[in-house]
Amino acid sequence: MSTEVAPPPPAIAPAEPSTFRKALRQKRFTVGLGITVLLVLFAIFGPLLAPYGENEVTGPPYSDVGFLGTDYLGHDVLTRVMYGGQEILVIAVFGTLLGMVLGIAIGVVAAYGGGWWDEVIMRLNDVVLAFPQILLALLVLTAIEQPTAWVLIALVGISHAPRVARLARGVALGIVSRDFVIAAEALGEKRSRVILAEVLPNMNAPLLAEAGLRLTYSIALVGSLGFLGFSADPGAANWGQMIQENRLGLSTQPWGVIAPVIVIAIFCIGTNLMADGIAQVAQRGDD
């Protein structure tokens, strides 16, 4: 009497590592992440470790009193730098998140809808895209007596949305015609569920790379607006505003300008390295 041997169960393929885990293997990404985390911690906890009060006068204007000297009002430059990152950090992060959400929604709806929906949405998107970000922000801010943080966040997000939408549409166009999307539609899945469950998960790598770039641009944009005098609290320390306030004393006491410039530059370098690392992961995934 012969006995039949049951076939072995099929091997289970190992789970594909997430985009973030793949990015952690990239030296460029890990260096950028480390720089960004350190700058974020500096902006958050800097005021708790500052040697003086935010608006405390510690010496004559443009003097050498203190580690980095004093600014045009006699405030300690190091203290102002340690206080000056919170506003830029909050506005840049939330503005980037808002821009990504709006842009992804616009781009994916345009690509998935197709036809005249795509044409109308993207042509309106191109109208907003034609305005430079800084010009769009200045047009609105000049009509507002004193902008709040939420106004600045909205301006940053809206200025980013058309650029994110253009990328999101391009990526989504290569996904909406795939077999698994067509199969989900054939099963009667709602369009919103198809977008959330089938389309968006396959867009994460390029969108994460774009988010890193948008954060870099947000930091530069918020810093530029601060330099031009547009900040949520004119009396509070702000890296961009510090550059404008102390530029006349650059030859006498350069640290009032150089210190915030260095911090903003390092912040942008860190976020750019993160974006480049994720972009490398996305490129390898397409190969």
C-alpha cells in the first residue's frame, strides 16, 4: 500500500522592506536625517538652554559681549539664534504637509479622472504654477496688516500644491492603468478606496522624495519672508528676520548675520540630503 506524500507548502516571500527602511541604507539619507534631527532638536529645545532671555539686552549694540556678540539692539546673538528656529520650523513643516496633501489630492484626482477632468484641473493648476512662490506670497501678505502663523502656513502650502500636483499626476498616470487597479474597479470597489488602497501606496517613494525637496524650499521661503519683514511675531527672534535686522552691522559684528545664515543653510542641506537618498531608492525601485 503506497502512501502519498503531501507537497510542501509554498514558500512565503519575505516582506518587501518599506521605503524608509530602504532609505536608511543610503548614507546620503542617514547623514541628512541626522543633520535634520539635530537642527529640529536645536530649534525645539534651544530656548530652554539659551544663556539669556529672548529680548534681554546683554551689552552695547554690535559688541563682542557674549559668545557670538550682540545684535543691533544689544541682544545676545547666540540666544536669538537659539530662539529663532521655532517659527521657521513650525511654518515650514506644516506648510509642507498642507502642500503635499493638496497637491497629491489634485494630481491623483486629475490622473484617475482623466478626460476633461484632467484637462480642467491641470490647466487651472498651471495658472497658479505660473506665479513664483515668493511673488504669490508677497501679493497676499501686502494686503494683510499682520500675518498670523496660520496665514503663512496656508501661503506656503498653497504655493507648493501646484508643483506637487504636477509630480503626483505624472506618477499616478503610470499606476491607474495597471492591472491591479483595473481588477479593483471590476470588483466594484469605490473610487476613493481604489485611490487610497491601490494607487497611493505605489506612489510613496517619489512623493517622499518630493516632500523632502518641498521642506527645503519651505525653509528657504519662510526665511526669505522673515528677511522681508513678514513674520507671525515681529518682536520674536526669527532666523530670516535676524539677517535683515543686522545686515547694516555686517562689517562691525558679522555674527548677527552669519550665524542665522549658517543655521538655515545647514537645515536646507540636511533636508536636501534626505530627499536625494529617497530619490535614489525610488530610482532603484524603477530599475
